[in-house]
Amino acid sequence: PGCQVAGLLSVNRVPGNFHIEAKSVNHNLNAAMTNLTHRVNHLSFGEMGKMQSSPVRRALKQVPETLQQFSPLDDKMYTTRAFHQAYHHYIKVVSTHLNVGYKGLPTLYQFLEQSQIVKYDEDNVPEARFSYDLSPMSVVVEKNGRKWYDYLTSLCAIVGGTFTTLGLIDAVLYKVFKPKKL
């Protein structure tokens, strides 16, 4: 099955990269025979990880699932079909703040990724590269409920619109079916 790599990286909030390369002090690897097919089981930014705290899970239930991009690389397989190739992953990280009624929620990080195969020279050892860049923009998710007077205004608009429409229909029907004077 190959190598398994797991770990935690602490990085500054600046663009950077990390890469995985087939290299060994104890073994002589042939660069021409290196296959960098890999599977990403989990990759996330920030403190969230795979296990989320209970308040974070409750807050995320209020966010549509299509807007949650916290781990888009998870459980994906990246297969290289030929030698001298490897995937390069380009990741754009966006901080996300949840203001949905729970206090003390951590800053979460969503990200978008794009992956492509890069070809290497025969004398270079391919590497799986993960380049990340932090966006200066931030996503703020807020939940605002309706006030009672918003409901009352909407109700009055519906009643008024219905009254006007029925009045127009009544006037048209009266003109059409009005008895004609001789």
C-alpha cells in the first residue's frame, strides 16, 4: 500500500507550501520509478480538525451544506498514471466567522482547491505539493430573525394587495355583465 503520512503543521498566516517527496536516508530510490499516487484522508486549517466541538456542530447546522467547504480534499484519491508526474494542489484559504447566537465560537477556515498533474524531468524526484494562500477577505455568517413589525407590515401588504386585486376583478366583471339600457 505504500507510505502513510500523518501530522500537524503550525504555520504563520502567510502564503506557503508543504510537499511530500519520496526520499530516504536508508534506501536508494530510483527517481525514474517514483509513483506519487496519493490519497488525502483529511486536510483542514485551523483548530477544527475532523472532530468539532458541540457548539460548532450546532452552529454549522444553521449554515447550508453547499456553503461549507471546510475539507474539500478529504477522502479523495489522486492517481498518477505515468512516472515523472505528481499532483500539485493549490489551496485558497478563507477565514469564516459564525455569528449565529453562540458565544465563543472559534474562527473556522474554509478553502477552495485546484489540483493539476505536473511532469518532472527524469533526474528529479516527483513531489506532491500543497501550496496555500490566505485570502484577505473573510466570510461572516449571520442569522437575523424577523421582528414582529416586519411580520405585521408583510401581512398588511398581503391584505391590501388582495383587496385591490378583488376590487379590480369586481369592476371588470361589472362592466362586462352590466345590463344595457335601451
